[in-house]
Amino acid sequence: MIYAANFKTNHTRKTTKDYIKKLQEKIVTKKTEDSVYIFPPSTALDHFEGDFTVGTQNAYPAQNGAYTGEIGVEQLEEFAIKTILIGHSERREVLGESQEIVSAKFAYFKEQGFEIIYCIGEPLEVREQGDSAVMEYLLAQFEGIDTSYEDLIIAYEPIWAIGTGRSATVEEIASTHEALKKTVQKPLLYGGSAKPANIKEITSIRGVDGVLVGSASLDVESFSQMILS
Ligand code: PEP
């Protein structure tokens, strides 16, 4: 299983360091086949050693240059960061990243040999229209994306389940993952209000290869409980 923590705009450089130290101590007993990812805010990126991968939540598709407020590959290389989240719904919805921008980022970071966790997910009004509307919406988020890229992990994150405390049901996750796996044969994570109370249920679903966790990853006790569940 893959357990990925997305801190979003939470935690500082100091609290991230403390978190990672504690996490490392707690996950010494994790299954060797399980892998752990942490996506802290950009200011907390650093060289961290341990049985986990630290990635960036975002970066601009350039080595460096005149991109005020952004970080590029040069800043990531300083900390040997080679993993990136692309297509998160908050970047699409709040930061206005179109499919064109998302796919340009994907192409650039693929070219740079980054491991990519590529996020897709539908809004509630699409989910309410039924399974075929959901699949049509999700497949459109693969436009311009090389789904055969070897270092690719997909995260299915229904937008209405993110940060709401309301996870998708077992049936919704199972049927969507099954349908997605017909198109993309890559590790497939579920994201959306995954927490210690539902982690076992979610990771037991066929077609779920791991979880991308926001809120419940902010507390190291809660995230490590999920990893060790
Ligand atoms: C996320 O934003 O990637 C996410 C899954 O958030 P949460 O766990 O808080 O729903």
C-alpha cells in the first residue's frame, strides 16, 4: 500500500521536521512493501533521510527564471526532491490550473524524470449524474497526459469528499477504481476524508493501491496509525 500525506498550506519548517522525526520512529514496524510519501509546504522542503519519500505539492515547469512566487527544478534539486503532485483539485479549482496547464506541467516533469502523483476527481454535481458522467469527467482529466509514463501514480479524489469528513462509499470507490483501471494500469490511490476510522475499509477495496490523505495526515499519530493499520 502507498500512504501519502498532503500537508497543503499547513505545518511550518520546524513542525515538519519534528513530524518527520516522529513518523520515522513510528513506522519502523511498517510492512516493507508499504511506502510512505510526505508532501510538506515548499518552505519546509529539505533533505530528509528515512524510509519515506518527500515530494513537492507543486512546482513551476522550468529549471529557474522569472516566475514570481514559484519554485522550479533548481530549488527542488537542492534537496534532491524528485517527486511531485500534479492536478490536485485545489490547484485546478482555487489556483485556476486548466487541463492545458496541468498537462504542460506533467510533460515537463516527466521529461525531468520526476515521479508524478497525478490527481483526478469529479465535483458533486457530476457524481450526482451517475457513473457514466463521472467516468466521462475523469477521463477528460487524462487529456494530454501520458498515462504510460513509468513513474506515475494516479490519485482518484472526488472533490466532494476532500476535507469534508465525508468519504466516498466503498461501492463508489470500488466501481470508480475498477473503471479507471481499465484505462490506466498504474497504482491507483483513493483520496477524500481517509482517516484512521475508515482506512482499513478503504485499503481492503479491490483496486485501491493506497491513499492520499489531507486532514488526517496533519497529526503524526493519526497518519502513522493509518500506515500501521
Ligand atoms: C486531499 O486534499 O488530497 C485530501 C485527500 O484531503 P482530505 O484527506 O482532507 O479529504
